[in-house]
Amino acid sequence: MNSLIVNSTFLNMVRDLQSIEKELQELENQVETLSDKLKTAYQEYTEILGDTFKQQLVFSVYQICTQEYPQGFLNLSLSQQQNLQKKVRELAEKAKENFKLGGDFLKQMENQTDDSPQEEDASEESDNLFSEQWETVSHVEEQNNEATINQNILKELLTSTQQDSEAASADDTSSKHPDQILNWSKRQENAIALILENVSSQANETLKEAGILPQEFPKEMIDAALQAEDAGSMSNRAPGVLHLMLEVERKNQQQKSDNNEVMQLSIIRLRVGEMEFAAPSLNMKRRELRNMTQEVQQLQEQYHKLSKERAIAQAELAWRSSWHEDEA
């Protein structure tokens, strides 16, 4: 009688495990479908972002040169003014390519993860991949300093997120895992933020070299302001322009004492949120991305719940399979 009860319970447990496996398979199919849609949406988003960014960068530089530091721009000759404008257009075009470049690298890095068991080999493959892709997409000479900065920024992103990507796939190597999709989405956002920060820094350096921005402020100080979330105030009339009040230390040789002078500095700082607010099509695509991400998060909760249920069912099944009554 006891043997019949045990066998009946054992069979019920097998059916329960099969039911869980079926639910997991259906959920993975949903994640895979949603993943394809999310990646397509990101591709469309970055294309719109690239066009919006070009307009925003030119407008922000225009504001700096005509509203914030008009005399500095007027001090330039006509050829110098045109050269500055040309550099800004080239910088905007290069950044547009980098938005796409970041996505391509993250996708290829994701495909490489399972084939790169050793960290050193993976890093070398990443460097080679970056070099080949950069030459194809950007067509920029190796000696170009701005191109070098862009390469370093994106390579830093890939290096810093590779470990996270491997950790996400440790429990499940399937591309249908919701954790991997969310990590991929996060890396996309990090790539966009890094590119915007990088281009803002380059734009400010270009303006400083042209004599538009005050020379008292070193590049390190300006870059630190770009990275600070609560630094300065943004202009209502000029999105992408950050106003700062900074202390500059000046030495008074006559009194032999140090005096600090507070000066105002206006610089370029481009943010995704501002561009989305200004471009309805970009804002609409952002809402679409946000909705898809929330769907993945909901599936992630279900996936973790079912995975735990499967582990419990497997453990109970293993226990019953290995259990033997002691002989009397």
C-alpha cells in the first residue's frame, strides 16, 4: 500500500515538472519575440537620436558663440569662423556614426561571450573587433585625436560590461533569458550616455581651442562638470548649454595672498532627456522602449519564479528517486 502511494506521488511530481518546463518554454518564446522587437526599436531610436543630436549640437554651439560669448566668436577671422563650424558639423556626423557603432559592438560582444572563456583572449578579440569595425564605419585616420577618444570611450564600455554579460549568462546560456535582454538594454543606454558625454567634452575643447570659451578653466574641470548630475543649471532658452559658477584661484603678488574669484562659465552638455523633450518622434520611440522594457521585467519575474519552482520539483524528484527504505 505504501509503495503504491509513493509511486503515485512520484508520477504526479513528474507531471508537475513537465508542466513547469512547458511554461518556461512558452515564456522563453515570449522573451525571444520581445527581444527582437526591442532591438529593432533601439536601432530605430538611435537613428532618430543621431539626426536630433546633429541639430542639437549645432544649435548649442550657436548659442555659445552668439549669446554667451559673442565677442570671442567675433574676434575670429571669417576663415576661422568657417573652420570652427566645419569642425562642429564633422563632430556631429561622427557622433551619429558612433551611436550605431556602440550598438553593433554590444551585439557582437554578446555573441562572442560564450566563445571567449579566458578574459585576456576576450579582451584581445574585443580590441581587434573594434579596430576593424571602426575603420569600416568611421573612415577616420588613426592619427585623429577625436577618433581615438571615441574608440577609448566605447572600448571602456565594452570592457566594463563584459564581466556583467558573462555573469548574466552563467545560469542560462540561452539568448532567451530575460536577464540578458535587460543587461543588453542597460548597456545600450550606457553607450549612448558615454557618447553624449564624450562629444560634449570634444565640443567644449574645440570651442576653447578657438578662443571662444575662457582659457582660465582647464579641461579636467570642465569634464568634471559634465559628469556631475547636479552641476550648474540648464538654460531654458538653450537646451544643451550648462551654466556654471566656478571659483578660480588667483595669486595677488603684491599682498602675497591667494584670492578666489567666482566666474561664470557656459559650456556644452548634451543630455538624452532634453533631446527627447524637443523631438516628439524621439520621445515616442522612448516610450515604446520603456514599455517593452517593462514587459521584459514582468517576464523576468515570472521566469525567476518558474525557475525556482523547477529547481524545487527537480530536487523533490531526485530525493524520491534516490530514496530507499531500510531493510528490516
